[in-house]
Amino acid sequence: MAEISKRMKLLLIIHVIIAIIYGFLYLVIPEIFSKLIDAPAFDPHVWRLWGGMLIVLAIFGVLMIKRAEWENIKLFWEFVIIWLIMVLIIDLVTLFAISRSATNISSQLVDIILVGVLIVVDIYFYMQEGQ
């Protein structure tokens, strides 16, 4: 089986770091984070579930780095791309559907840009690794 490229490993490390940062914010300190971004609604249970899910994705990212063979991680990489597309769609819809403060809009735009960049880069690397 073909081992993934160093660029793909670096991208996986970036994914893991982002997931850990956001996972920590949502899982460990959701009350503080919700105030920082001036969230229009706050349900600590939902926020912690979201953070837990991000930590699980980070763990899977580490497993992908350890397995390092394209055939072993291809299906999960497809899952990540589809998951990010769904997150982007939800972010865009809620950006216009929910009344927000300027602080929250700017936070949401940062998320949208970050997720959009990850989608483009992930699809590019997926196509490169598949060849």
C-alpha cells in the first residue's frame, strides 16, 4: 500500500491542532467561549457535545497519521470532506437566519473562511493522493 505524502501528514496535523483548539473551547470552557464570541444562544450540553465530537475527530486524525497508508485513511478522509461541507452549509445558512451581533458575525466569518479553506485544501490533497 502507498504511504501518504509528507504534505498530507502536515495537513492532518493542522486538522488535529484546529480540532483540539476548538474542541477545548467548546468542551472545557464553553461558557467563557460563548461570551467571547457573543453567541446568540447558549446550551452548555450542545456546546460540550460539539466539543467532544471535535476531540474525537482529533483522535481519529492522530490515528490517520499513525496508519499513514492511503488505503487505510481514504474513507475517513472522505468523511472529513463531507462533514466540513455540511458544517459550511450550516454556518452559511445560520449566518443569515439568526440575528447576530457584529462580534458574533465576525467570529462566524472566521469559521466560514477556515472551513472553506480546509475543504478546498482537503479536496486538492485527496485528488493528489488518489493518483
